Amino acid sequence: MRNSVRTAVAVATAVLFATVVAGCGDDGGGAAPTNTPAPTGPRPTKTPGATPTAGAGTVNARSGKLGEILVDGQGRTLYLFEADRSERSTCSGDCAEAWPPALATGTPKAGGGVKGNLLGTSTRSDGTKQITYNGHPLYYFVGDKQPGETNGQGIEQFGEEWYVVDPSGNKVESDTEGDTGDGGY
């Protein structure tokens, strides 16, 4: 009798454990799993005040370890997302938490080294205006804590890679390790 009670307790414990473990991985969405790889690179953490605010949106070109790249009016690095195949952003939800869109409340302004004819906006699904350059929606990376940092360079997250942008509107592929900035911005 004692062995059967122990066996029953062991089986019940195993079933309970298996149920808890299985429940941890279920998002309850009922959607089929996707083949999107898990994000690699540093895990961004949202910091109070780290999310840039919308403004008129000045885009400048600055020189640093990656060459000439686009930054906003405060020197914060701007990125493109390879999943964006047009001016329409594909980054929302968790993606937009880690990679906040560069928003504009008016017409963005071309600063030094930037070609005004490549600068524009697109309307996001929530109705906000996102700054675009050469047809690429522009983003910030929450892992960049100071102006001039390029910690998001070459990171693969949310199914594609993220790159800084040069003044011609092309991705910069060098130094995929990221950069903590050298104060030279």
C-alpha cells in the first residue's frame, strides 16, 4: 500500500511538473509557430527616458568609427531594419519597444551632410509619422544610452538585421560588433 501511494504521488508530481513546464511556453495565442530565429545580440532593456520623443526631426550626418552615418538633432544614431522592404514599417509591439521609431510631428529637416530629397515620412499603423531616408523607415536602439553609440549595429533581432545608415541612404555593414561611442560625435 505504501509503495502504491508513493507511486501515485510521484506520478501526480510528474504530471503537474509537465503541465507547468508546457504552460510556460504557451502564449495562448493559438497561432502556428513561426520559423523566425530567436533574437541574437545584446538584449535591450527599456530605461525610463531612453525612448526618444517625437519632434520636427532634424537628421544630420556625423563621422565616427563606422564612417559617415545618420544621427538625429541630439546626435543619437539612426538605424534601418532590413525587414522593411518599403517606406512602411514592419516593426511594432515588442520590436518597437527595443527599436523605437524616429517620429516626426512635422516635416523632417535635413541637417549637415544629409540629402533633403532622400528625407521623408511614412504613416505607421498607429497613425504617427515615422522619418524615412532613401525609402527606409528610421529607428533608434534602446541599447544606445549616449549620443554617438552604435550598439545596435549588425544585430539580428525580430527576423532581420539592423544597420546604421550612411548619407547616401545605404546600410553600413562594417563593424557588426557595435560601438559604445568614442565621444567623437
